[in-house]
Amino acid sequence: MKLVLAEKPSVAMSLSKVIGANQRGDGYMEGNGYLVSWCVGHLVELSQPEAYDEKYAKWRYDDLPILPEHWQYQVSASTKKQFGILKKLMQRKDVESLVCATDAGQCGWVT
């Protein structure tokens, strides 16, 4: 089974039609050896400054620039459900590969 990750639902539906994934699941399409799912906006975002240290909850000029040694990420509250669906799909035992069909531009990078 190949998991195809599209940038948004409309693109996923178009891809699904072309590759024959016509069975609807919750947050994905399935069929013909494929799972097709999608992102909705930015699934993951950089953590807010206060996640690194409480003193950054209120910004001070003297604390800038804030350059953490290790960047932290968090799942966006508005995309939490779709993130969970994608995580489950990626962990399915029958998934052999992931096809990144998202935007090739800077905002579409999948890491």
C-alpha cells in the first residue's frame, strides 16, 4: 500500500480519482493499493517562545534574538484531528511507502 499525501483535500480528491482510490475513510481515501490523504494548512508549527523559557512570554528587547539550540514544534490546534489521521495512516503495517504530493515550494516542505 502506498500513502499519498496531498497539500489539501481538493487535490487529494483529484489524485484519488486518477489512481482509483474511491473508498472514503475518515480523512482519507483508499483503493487500488493506495491511501490518499491531505494536509489542512500547516499541520505543525514552531512552538511559541514561552515553550523554551517562561521569561519569553513577554518579549523584551534585551532577550532578542531568541535562537534556541533545538527548535520545538507543536501540532496546531486547528489541525490536530487531521494530524492524528495522518499519523495512524503512516503507522499502518500495510503502508510500504509515502508519496509526497504536496506543494514543492517552501511552504509545502514535509519534514
